[in-house]
Amino acid sequence: MRFYRPLLDIKAISFDLDDTLYNNQPVMERTEKQVTYFLHQHYPELRRFQVNDFRTLRIQLREKEPTIYHDVSYWRWRSLYLLLLKYGYSEREAKQGATNAMKVFHQWRSNIDIPQKTHDILLQLARRFPLIAITNGNVDPAKCNLINYFQFVLFAGPDGRAKPFGDMFLTAASRLKIAPKHILHVGDDLISDVAGAIQHGLQACWINTHQVDALNNQTTNVLPHIEISHLASLYRLL
Ligand SMILES: [Mg+2]
């Protein structure tokens, strides 16, 4: 644990989800493979299409519609819809296909083995603090057995713009009825979690799982209050 700024009294803790409470990369890889398999099975025109083609299409869509990333589920649905149109399917088929592919996506996306250590620390912390979660992603915390630790979960899209924008941080403070400065936000991303939280008056705990040197890192524009390498370090705040 490393301290960069003095901590104020903590009255609530907010958690990022992806790559903070579990390793999201294998989850997304598995999920995208399953969606591709579904598309290959049901849409023969897409038989040569691969996951990377889809990633390119998503990037192109974001270039055309720069704010679409605030709602990752809609962004993905639209990309699937455009993909099906591109391969010659009708508008009706493309809409239905995108909706069906998203059902497959959601089924796999929240199929996550949450580490026991994560359950242990959340259980301990939930006895001391109100806990909430703020995510830019679209995992379903109920499906992966995380929901019971949190008083509520805010999602970019339905609950406002993605972090580092302040929408969800400020909504969290007002719903908790706790001043932002007494909320500690814990997350893995130096921009969306650390800079976002601090710019909107919260305290920030950076979980540095990849041993990045924050002081010599180009993406650091704001230092967190504290840096930890494992969630278990939060026990020291108890
Ligand atoms: Mg994250």
C-alpha cells in the first residue's frame, strides 16, 4: 500500500467492477468467441468474419459517433446490426440478429468465477461501510453473485456518461447522501477511476495489478490517494 495524499474519513466505498474485482480479459475473450460462434452458426454469410473484424467495425462506429462508447451494450448492438447489414442481411434480419447475438453476449459476459478473496473482502467491508459499484461495462452483478454486497450499482449508459465523467460519481454521492470527499472509489484505471473520482471530489484508491509505476507513467495525470496491488490491502482500512 502506498499513500500519495492524506486520506479523509471514509464513510462509503465505491468499486469499479471489471479488472478490479475479477480479471475481465478472459471473460471478454470467451464471450466474444461464443458470439462469433453463434454468428457463424446462424448467419452463413458471416462465415469468414472473425472477432478482429468486429473490433475494427466497433472502432469505426465510435469514430463516426464519438459519444456511443458511453453505453457499451448499445454500442455493441449497433456494431452487430451494422455487421449484419454489411454482409447483405435485411434491416429486419440485422435487428433481430443483433438482438439475438446480444442475448448470447450477456449470457457469457456475466458468467464469471469471482475469486473467493474478492468475496471475503467485500463481505468484511460491507459490515463497516455502505458499498456501491460504478461501472463503464455491462456485467450483471446479480448473475455473478456480487449484487448482495452493494447498496446499488450504477451503469454507464442508463445512469449517465462513462467515467471519468462525473455523472455516476455525483449520482452515487447524492443517493448515498454522503459528501463526495467521504467516498473512496476503488478502481484499476488511472483515467476513468482515479482521475474521474478525484476530479469530482471523491477519494481514489488505485488497484495496480500490473505493477505500473504511477509516477513514471504517461497515463497518470492525477495521482490517487492510495495505491494497492491486491484488494486484500483494503483490510487495513477496517
Ligand atoms: Mg476496470
